[in-house]
Amino acid sequence: MNALISEILSELEPRIIDKKIKVLFENSAEKIEVFSDLESLRIIMYNLIDNAIKYTETEDARIEINSKHNGKY
């Protein structure tokens, strides 16, 4: 999951820089397994991060992303 989010952030970096948004991504030290279709998960995560960038209107705003295992599944 961490690698996927990092990859998406790299792709979106030009827009993040253009909008002067600070992105804080807290990598989980533990390996997080997700049982899902990788391409579907990628589309979902891309859309969530893309929308956060798109709908953040003020300069010098901050987007926080973290991936943690919540212990439930």
C-alpha cells in the first residue's frame, strides 16, 4: 500500500507543486496487505488523492495521508 501511494504521489507531484500544497505521507513501518484487485485499488486511491488536490483551493494548504493497519481485518 505504501508503494502504491508513493507512486501516485509521484505522478501527481507537478499538480501538487503548482497548487503549492504540502503533502504529508506517513508511511507505516509495518507491511500492510490488501486483498483486492490492484488496478481497482489504484484507481480508487488515485481518485481520492486527485480529488484532495483538485478541491483544495487555498495555497499553502496541507493534505495528510497515512496508512495504518487498524487491527480489525
